[in-house]
Amino acid sequence: MAVNTSIPILIVDDYNTMIRIIRNLLRQLGFEQIDEANDGSMALAKMRTRQYGLVISDWNMEPMTGYDLLQVVRSDPNLAETPFIMVTAESKTDNVIAAKRAGVSNYIVKPFNAQTLKSKIDAVFLNR
């Protein structure tokens, strides 16, 4: 089953270049409804006003990290079911385990390409 490319996606990263890279990769994959936030608190505010089909969030951000955002999303009944992919430059086993325990849908280690992103997104929706 193909992923519905009309779903709205929220990219959360404090580094504008990374947002641009992910946005371009998503466009290559056919996604067009793409919003962005520069930290977890901004993302949370957007998520409370619009329902997203997927959140792609960096782990390391200030003042609210991607991990903190994930925990808040999973504890909010209105947001808990939102698919959530964590992006990080660190492939520490402890981080992967912590994210899995917190309910992350999938995990991507930087750098990555369109094919990697596609396979991670496909895996999220295949498991729903």
C-alpha cells in the first residue's frame, strides 16, 4: 500500500538548513503539505491547531528537545496517535531505546537520503 502523499507533515528542527533538506526530500517523494517549526514548543503549538499525518523531528533542540516533544505528544490524547519520526546525528543505542520506549514511530540517523526517508516513512504507515 502506498503512503498517502497528501497528508500534512510537520518538520521540527532548529537548523533551517536541515528543514530545507528534509522539505526537499519530502517534495521529491511527492509530499506537498509541509509545515515547519524551529523547536518542540513551536511544534506543539502548531500540532494543537492542525492535525498532522506525520511529524519528523530533530532530537537536539533548545529549549524543548525532540525527545521532550515526543513525550508530550504521546501523553496528549488528542495527539498521541500522530506518527512521529525522530532524526538525530547520534546513533547511540541509549537514545534509540529511550525514543522507542517513549513511543517513537521510527528513527533516522543523519545523514540520510530520499530513499532512506521513504523507507522509514513507508515502515511507519505499514505498521499502522
